[in-house]
Amino acid sequence: MKIGFIGLGNVGGKLAGSLIRNGFDITVRDLDKDVAQRFLDLGAKWAGSPKEMAENCDVVITCLPSPAASAQVMEADDGVIAGLSKGKIWAEMSTTDESEVKRLGALVKEKGAEPIECPVSGGCHRAATGNIAIFAGCSRPTFERMLPLLTTMGRRILHTGDLGSASVLKVMTNYLATLNLVGLGEAMMTCKMAGMDLNTTFEAIRISSGNSFVHETEGQIILNGSRDINFTMDLVSKDIGLFQAVADRHDVPLELNPMLIDIFKDGEKRYGPREWSPNIVKRIEEACGAELLAPGFPAEMVDDEPEEPGYEVIPQGKQG
């Protein structure tokens, strides 16, 4: 199986690296060929255009920063769709909008190819080791064809249903992560101002009902001060905006997400859209005249779990 991979950024580069590391035949493309050079040095081929890639590969994976970027790569005159034909697969690994992935998926099907959306969740450090979680929305036959690739790039693979379902679940999980991040900053600052030691506070949260994945990962980066989680404020704003759009389409009167949208708009205005997302805690640091810093925490997260073969996760109640 020949694999094409478009988009070699913070997440895409790590996912492509897992495929190369495990011996897949990979062709890559990025707007910046210099970014692709290390993959070419490892044996990947270069595609002159998305169309050329689609003509020469069995599967084309896109992992891009926005729905608009995906649309451009897919629909341009020399885009992916122009090079697709019967039996090929387009795999969208970007965080995107449910309606947009369905729209592009319909165009893919018109060419006789099959679409699958497979966004990831779990942090760049797990993407690097192939231990990240992957949601997959598509037909069951397409899922089964893609499973060997998905279990190479990720550890836990969940078939979420038809195309569009994975996008809904992905932006939902990013909403929850954002909620946890803002809440964590407020919780730790309140403890600091109450005279609590932040190292002790971190452990109290970690071993309690207040714990979360965000606390165990981003909490450490916050306390170190680097705040480098390989994710920026503008990407958070995009994701929680996509979640708001899902809720609005279904008349769900959200109360917390609009507050998060305002908080991150303010964060982008103060610190810039490309500021690391955990630095949203600067807002409460500045308001309190105090910093959330403590010794002994790492500057970046590294996945210390060994790389293991992935597997399909079967939802509770659907086993057997």
C-alpha cells in the first residue's frame, strides 16, 4: 500500500514519522519543502502536487491546520480530488467541521474513492510514539481497510460511525480539554494565593477526583514555565468555535463554551494568536500579580510508554 501524507506540522509530522519508522511506502508534501527534508532523508518520496500524490498513492492523508486549508488542498485544480480514482482512500486527520468533511467526502465518492476522517487525541508527545488515540468516522469496510495504518499511527482506535461522527467527537474532547485547562489555572492560582505549596497542590489534584489528562500533562508544563505543549491559542479558538457550531446547529444552549471563546479571544489579543495555549493562565497570573511556577516539572512532555501495536476500542455495551 502506497501512502501519501500532506501536512507535516506538529501533529502531522509525528504521524508520518510513525509510518516511516514502521516501514510503510510514504510520499510526503508540505507547503515548506524544508520541513519535509528530514522525511525525505529517511526514505520518503516527494510529490510535486496533491494531484500527483493522489494519482500515485492508494491512500492520501491530510493533516492541516484548518478546514479552509483542507478545502484548498482537496479542491484546487491540482488538488487531491483531481487525482483520485476508484478504490483509493482520502483520510482526513485534521480537526475539522462535521459538515465540511461530509461535503468533501461527497466529492471524493464522486470520483469512486472512499473518505474517512480520523482525527487524533492525546497530545503531540503521544503522536510521536504512535500511542495516540484515533477516532475514525467512515463505512465499516473502509475502516477495516485503514485499520493497519491507524494501528501504526495510534494505540487506541475507535470507529465512531459514519463520516462526520469523528469530527463531532474530536471537537467535543477539545472543548473538555479547554474547560479543564482554564479551570486548572483558576484552581492552582486560588491555592497559591491561599498560601498552598504548588508542588503539593499538583499532587493533591493528581490523586483526587479533580484529576484530568490536562492536569497530568499541561499542568506540568504550566508549573515548569515553558508552557510549550505544541498547541497554540488560535488552534484552541478554532476548535471550540467548531464545537459551538455543532451545538448551535442542534439548538443546544451552551453556557460555558461561549465564556471559553471570549477568554481565548482575549488571550489572543493580549499575547498573540500563536502563543502557546497553556499561557492562557497568564490572564489570572497578571490579575493576581503572581506566577504559577514550581520546581521539578519538565519543560515538555515526553511519552515514556513503549510503542506498542494499536487496537480497536469497542464501545461499552457493543462487545460481542
